[in-house]
Amino acid sequence: INLNRVSAMRARNAISQKELDNARSSDRSARAELRSAQEQLDMLLSGYREEEVLAQRAAVDAAAAALELAEIRLRDALLTAPQDGIVLTRAREAGAIVQAGQTVYTLSLVDPVWLRVYVDEPQLGRIKPGMAVRVRVDAVPDKEFTGRVGFISPAAEFTPKSVETMEVRTSLVYRLRVQVDDPDNVMRQGMPVTVTLVEP
């Protein structure tokens, strides 16, 4: 309507050629917008094509996979101890960047309590896994704890300096691991103990 009106005015020489050109340009722009709007309306009325639906489903699946990966990384960033224990050392400060497998904390487990015991070769033949033992500590001399032999090392080693034995310190010994019952939480890391075998 506007183009027709402007064209009539130009025919009577009432307006300039530039104004007619502007009106024609506006008419072409409006017709292009109309075609675009009509195409969008036709798409909405006819519904989405199958390939478009499949593409959107793939995008949703990709977003779900990205969310799952982010949740896994968040869980991996949370440090949890496998068992209850006491922190002995903190090797890394909060906010430090660490690689997989690097030590962040050193824990002393409180349940179960394991003792590292050394025996010389002549006594090794008397010891079997599951054998009962009695344990005494200097902190509570009148109390006796019960325990059982767990692991027996298959290889000999030199007696550690921290072990007090009747024999020469450089003699070969075998390492045992003894699980002990400590309901009163008396034993501490590095505490010396005396272990006596309970003969069957």
C-alpha cells in the first residue's frame, strides 16, 4: 500500500526518486521477512523432521554424558579414607594439585589394630597363621590383650633398629602381622609390645 502511494506521488513529481527507491527497498525487505515467517509457521504446523528430532536427542544424550563425567570428577575430588583412623601426616595442603596415586594423608588405622612382629628362624617353625597370641604393653602392664597371627613373610630380613630382641641386631628375622583386639583403644602407632605365643 505504501509503495503504491509513493509511486503515485512520484508519477505526479510530488516526491524525489530517492524516496521512491527507499519505499521499494522497504517493500522488498518486508516481503523477505514475510517469506521467512511463513516458512517458520509451515515448519511449526508440519512438525519437526525426524533427523532434527534425532539430532536433538543426540544433543541431550551428549549433555547427559557430560553431566555424568562431571559428577564422577566431583566424586573423585573428594578424599575419603577406606577405614576409620587417625591422621599421622598431611603430605599436601588444601588446594594443591596432585597426581593419581600421590600420598595426601598418612593414616593410622584404629580398627582392626595390626602389630608388626619379628621372629627369628628357629621360632618360625612353631608359628602358623591363625595361631592365638597374648600381647602386653608397657602403658598398661597389668592388662593382657588377645590376638591372632595373620600374615607371615616368606622372606627373611635384617632386624630393624627399632626392634628390641635378645639376639644380635644384625641377625635375620621374619616379619609377622598380628591382629590384636584393643577395645579400650590403648595401643598407639610405634608403641613397643611384647607378644607371647599361645601354644595349642
